[in-house]
Amino acid sequence: MRSNPPARIENAPAAAKLSSPVPENSGSAPQPCYDSLSRIASSGYFSVDTLGRVMHADVAIKILLADDLPVGAAFQACLSLSDGLLFAALLEKLLVLGMPQSCRLTSGARILRMDSVLSTDGTHCQAMLTDISEAVAAEVRHATVARRLAALLAAEHECVTLLAHDGSLLEMNATGLAMWQAESFDAIAQSGIYPIIAEEFRQAFQDLNHRVFDGESGMLEFQIVGPRGGVRWLETRACPLPDADGNITAALGVTRDVTERIEREAQLRLLESCIACVNDVVLITEATPTDAPGPRILFANAAFEKLSGYDRAEVIGRSPRILQGAATDRRELDRIRAAIVAQVPVRAEVVNYSKSGQAYLLEIDMVPIFSPAGVATHFVAIERDITARKAAEEIVATANQELARSNLDLEQFAYAASHDLQEPLRAVSSCLQLLQMRYSGKIDARADEFIDHAVSGSQRMQMLIDDLLAYSRIGSKPQPPAPVDTAVLFNKACANLRIAIAESKAQLSCDPLPMVNANAQQVVQLFQNLLGNALKFRGSNPARVHASARRDGDSWIFSIRDEGIGIEEEHFSRIFQLFKRLHTREEYPGTGIGLTICLKIIERHGGRIWVESTPGEGATFYFSLAAAVNDKAVTP
């Protein structure tokens, strides 16, 4: 008697519907039939009574279990021990609950699923066995692939994401969570990734996601602002992820952090802009080979094109030797080659030739660029056109030589003239003085006036010649500076002026004065001239003069302060010029050379001299002298 398929089991496989029922008392089917059916049978039906004895089993069941299953035999007997216990427990549960039950059994290499129901009268159980071996194997393979994929994503150093069409986050690996600065997947999934994307890139990211769901792939660089305020640059590549039916279910994105690259590119662009704007030529060459044909040019800026007349494309990949010619100094080239071999910086002056054949002189600074391994890979050359500068330097040098020769001639002339004028002037002065002594008051008043003018003129002439001699001697016999005690020199100057000091009832004082590196005789002259001016231009009151010094780096700044008539600011520079006077001889006698001598002395010592003054309140003259080694201030 043939049982109907269980009504409560749905979607029975087609192979089960094709199987033929076997009479209860029939023997085994012919082997060829079994062989044929074994290739197509994937499910079959059977029934057992409440004690688990076989009431019916179709051919497919017998094939699946590899057993004849005679009527009345215990179904549990054809199963393994564990499967038999499982079947017994399922049957008991089915009888008690009356609800459909399922379990998984094995038969050799087959994995079977049993779905069972209790008959309506409760007298027997109807069941279907389905071969799920391939499905289980597929599940195992899928689980294995899933585990491997999960491990791969966990170890991946780039962010891997799955996004839905609306942009909601479906999946993100641990690297991605760190990259997007998210505390957890739930935290970023809840808020979404769009708020983290910088506003100016948000729409572009949404457009990319929409294109992916239209079947396209794409790439985007964008900026994010993390929950903690961190700003990063990311680059994502996205493609569609279809299901088995070809429907796009998600957008697969692989994202990397490119912040360092973006920052380096920005720095490179800035550097290129700077190099392009500088007036100096910039060349970058290889570091090898050092022999012919030499390193190749890899980069040249716009200044190179302007100076040489070559287009960059004409020299890239070629040796700098194409720029050299007959006037190029081979010794300088040898120095450059030696520096390249030694991988050290070098400065050289080289004559290059433009594309039109015009020679120009370059000052070249070359420095090596080293790899992380410490090997020089490139040389950067900064080149300046010094053709005009060299020509100007030659002109200035020639002019300085001429000026020095002219000054020397002038000093020699002044020295010789003033020295040679001494004797005739003394003769004239002597005669005039004899005339004055012998004939004064004996001729007439007019004659006395003429004689007085002549004597006064000869005296002024003597003073002028003496000052000219002093001025010319400053540079005629230069002596090397030596450590001198300015307190002693100040006292010598005061001693030389003792008569003028006494006549003017002057009060001279000074602070402790230091040791300096100078010519002692000239420093005495300097003090004497400045003190003499203070005594001369004291006004109607007795002169009060004070000297002091303060340290300024490697120099000492001296000051000579008086309380005399002072100087107008507009005359501060004029008073140091030769023969320039601010007063008439009747008001204040002198030749107008004293301060010029002071200026020349200070210039010879590499210092400077200047004045500060307020008319009616006095003047302060400042000058600087180099400090002596281990100098110490002393009290005069």
C-alpha cells in the first residue's frame, strides 16, 4: 500500500516526486535500477509506526540510507548509534507534542535532513529525507571563506567598508574605525559617515556612492574631520557589490589615509613655486657617474631658461658639460668633480655659455642630497650670474687703487709741502717779529697795523702748516695697533693742555677708562683735539669736561662731554670736514682741521665718531675703539 507524501512538508524536491513506490513485501530492486536512481535521488518518503517500525519506504529512501528497510524493521537499526538515539528522541518528541520535527542524520558520506509530521489519527509518523550534502559542503566552504575574509579584513591596513544606497554603513573593519576616528562600529553606524566628511567634499562622496549603485566604479580624495577634531585626507576606491542575481546590494569601498602624501605634495608644490620664482638658477643632477659623460641634468628652473637661452627640454637628461666652453676654468671643474666624488658641498666660479654662444660667469654652490642609506643620489646646484658683479668689482678695485694712490700722493704732497714751507715761513716770521720789536710805535699807527697783520698771518700760517703736518702723518707711517691704557693716554693729553686748562680754569674728570687695541700716539692726539675743542668752545663760563667709556661687544664706546656752547644738528657732519669752520677766527681761533684729524684717526682704527648736542647746553663727542684682549678698566 502506497502512502501519500506528507501534506505538511512543502516544496518537496522533484527527485522525490519521480520515485516509484515499492511494494511492502518486494525484494531489492535490480542493481541497474539502483545505480540509475542513485544518481538522481536526493529525497524520499517513509513512514513508521509509533514504535519506530517501518511501515513504508520508497526507493529513494533505500538509496539514501543504503538499506532495504523491510516493512516491520526498526528504522533506528539502519542508523548509526548517535543518529539512532537522535531519531528516537525526535519520535518521542513528535508523539508528545504533535508538532512537526526536524533533525540532521548521516548515511556514509551523505548528510541528510529529516522532516517529520504525525499522522492525523496519531498512529504513525510520516517523514521525508533530503540529501543536503552539497548544501552543507557549500555552507562549510562559505564559512571557511567568511573566516578567511574576516581575518584578512582584520589584518588589512586599509579601510574596507560596505555602504547601502542611502549611504548608511553596513560593514567596516577595525582599520577603518581607527582611520575614521570612530570609537566603535555602532557609534559610526548610528551617525553615519557623511557628517564626518568635510562639508566641501560631502556632495562629491554622495555622488560617487550613487554612481556605484548605477554600476560604475570610481575614486575620490576627500577630507574628514573626526569626532575628536582630527583632520585627515583619505582616498577611497569604490565598486559595486552584486548578489547572485546580479543586483547591486552594496558599495564596496577600499580607503587609505593619504594625509602624509597630500602634505608632501603641498610642500613640493610650494617648493616648486619658490624655485620657479627665484632669480638664481637651480639645477638638480644625478650624483653619478663622476667620469665622462658625467651626471645628467634632471631639473632646471625658469631662471636657467632665461639665463642660458636653452629650453628645459633641451637639457634634461644631458650633461652640464654642454654649457661649458673654451673660457671655462678646468681647475674649477676639477674641484667640482672632486666634491662629487667625495659627496661634499662645494662653491666654485665657472664660465658657462648660453645657447647663442654668449659667455657668462657663474658662482655655483653645490650640495649633495643623500638617501636614507646615506648614499648621495643627487646634487642640487644654486647658480648666480656674477658677470656684472665681477665687472663692477674690477672697476671698483681699479678706482680704489687709483684713489689710494691719489690719497697717498696727496698725503705725501701735503707732508712735503708743509715740511718744506716750515723753513721759509720761520724766516718770514722772524723778520716780521724783528720789524715789530724794532719799529713798533716809531713810524705811524698805519705801519703798526700792517706789521701786526703780517705777524698774525704768519702765526696762522704756522698753525695751519703744523696741523697739515699732523694730518698727513696719520697715514704716512702706519703702525700696527697694540694694547694701550687709555687712562694713561688721557692724562698725557691733559698734560699737553695744562696751560690752556689753567687759563680757562677748566675742570676735567673721567671715569675708569679701559685698555684698547690702538696706536698710542694717535689716541693721545684724539683726546687732545677733543679736549681742546671743549676748552675753546666753553662760552663765558669755566669749562667742565668729563670722559667715560662703556663696553659694546668687542669695542669700547668713549664719550667726551662738555657744557659749552653746543652745535646745531644741521652742522653735525660738517664739522668733521677739512677746513670747515662754524665761527670766525675773531670769535674762536683755529684752522678747521682738528676734528678732521679725529675722524681720520678713528677711521684708521676701524671705528666711528659722531656728536650729539643741544645748542647752549654743551656737546658730547662719541668714538669707538677695539677692546684689547683681557682688557681691564683703570682709574687715572
